[in-house]
Amino acid sequence: MYAVLGKKSGKQLFEKHLKQPVLKPGWSFSKMLGFFLAGLLVFPPYGLMLVGVGLALYFHSDPAYFACAGLLALGWYLQSPILQRPHGVVTREQAPVLYGVLDQIARLQNTRIDHLAVQENFNASFLRVEGWHGKAVVALGYPLMSILTPEEKVAVMAHEVAHSANGDALRSGLVGMALGTLQKWTIIWYRLNLPIEPLIWHGQLILLCFHRDSQRAEYLADDLAAAVAGSEAMVSALKKLHFAPNFHSILRAAADSSNTMHFYRAFQQHIRHVPDSELRRIERAGLLEGSRVDDSHPPTVYRIQRLNTHFKPSALQLTPEQTAAIDRELQTLEADLQGFALAAWRDVMSR
């Protein structure tokens, strides 16, 4: 659904935003409808708990007390967030310089970041966890960070922090709770042999309502990141996202081999020695109109064209000491992350 919708509306949205030097968060009918549909999932559990309390207070009988306990338990189960924290969260004591740079970026963007996670996958992301308002978490993939220049590292971190600053609806606490509640309802209905298709359609409709806003949020996050790291660094970081297949090839080879080696370092070595012709091929592939990080993102070529059209200088640069310290902080996590990556890959392949 995302892919079909992206092809139909992506270019129209790009052409509209290309002419706008400054993007700001806004409201639309589809966005309001998405929040309404999310509310239909989030608020009923509280209603169940209120009904339970009302039954107990009104009837003062053992059946009413049992019903109250059951409704309170069901409501609490449905409203409690599924995701407390992502894996790979590191403390400020473990990575003081990384946290310091994230805090600098957050101040420039008038927001805050609560947690940093360093993960084994080739990606970077932002999410909110732990309920209504949600704790802001930036997750950085170690293999991606390991091949970025200092300027590109700032650009990637600034892009993810920007999702906290720009009010990205799809990453809001309300929508996160709604999708978590929907997942729990689906489990209950499945165990009761009830049809789960209506629940799946409800979830798809929520995502559909936020699709256009989600793509717009990526352009806005690019803008905010470019204002911190500079447009040039943001563009070059976007191009490196398309090295994901190279990483997965090396990971697959390591997982299939009895000698797992230091495959992160093998990947870094591979990137350093990629022939110019292969670099150009990967860059051309990344600039194809249909090429994107995933279906919630606009095509990379659109994002790069907008960044180049509205060029911004860098406002934050890492010192050599900060760069060296960040590399050391990441490298201390390498062995554990390598184990997680191999275990996750082998688990997927064994299914």
C-alpha cells in the first residue's frame, strides 16, 4: 500500500516542497483523521477501567468486584506500552561525547533527547517509547556510523533528532500507543478465533492517513539536519545509506562461515576499497526515482535535489578530539554488536 501510494503522490509532494525554502509542521484532514483513528484505540482501555470501577461502586457485590478486577486488568494490559526501550541503549557514562554532541544538536533544534541506542543494524532511527509523552530515543546503527565522515555523523544524528523537533506524527506517543494497543487486541482476537482482518485494516488506515505527513516529515528533518551539519554533509550521508546491501552481503558471508571474523571491520575495509566504478554504480542506483530507504521515505533523489536547491552551511563541526572520542566509544561496543548481528541473522535464516 505504501509503495503504490508513494508512486502516485511522491512526485507531487516533492514538486510542491521543492519550491518552498522553509518547511514547517502543519495540519491536514488526513493527519487529523489519523489521530482520531489512533484515539479510538488508545482511549477505550481507560473507559473499560472506569466501567469496572463504576460497577464495583454501584453494585457492591462479589460479581461486581470480580468484573471490576477483570476490566481493570484488561484495560491496564491494553494501555500499557509494548516497547519500554529499544535494545542497545547506552548510558551517558558509556558514551559521554556522543551524548554531548546529541545534546548540542538538540539545543540547536529546540528539543531534547532522552536516550541513545547503538544497534547492530545498518540504519539510524528515532522513536518514542514509554507511554503518552514518550521518551525520545535516537538509535544509531554501528555499521553505518563506522563508514561516515565526522560531518556525515553529525548529519545523520541531526536528522534523527529533527524527528523529535518537527512533531513527526507517525513517531508520536499517541500513535505508538495506538499501534501497540492494536497489536494486543489482535493477539486477543486471534486466541478467541475472531476475525482479525478488521483490526489489520484499522492499522493500515492509520498508517495510510499519516503517509503523506510522514514523507513531509522526512523533508523537514533533512532541512533541520542541513541547518546543523550543512547540506553537503547531509547529501553525502544520504548516498551512503545505499551501502546497506554491501553490509548485508558481508554479514551473510560471516554468518555462513565457521570463521565469523571481525565482519564490521571487513565491511569498513570493503568500503574503503570499493572501486570508483562501483561507487558510481551505487550512486546511480541510489539516485533512481524509485530508490528510497523504505516506503515511508521519499525517493532519495528527491531528497538530494531539495537539499541542493536550498543549500545551507554547517553550524556544528566536530573537533578532532570529539571525533576520536566518538570512534572509541563506538568501538567499545563492537564485539557485543557483532554477536547480536550474527545471532539475529541466523535466527531469521532458520525460520
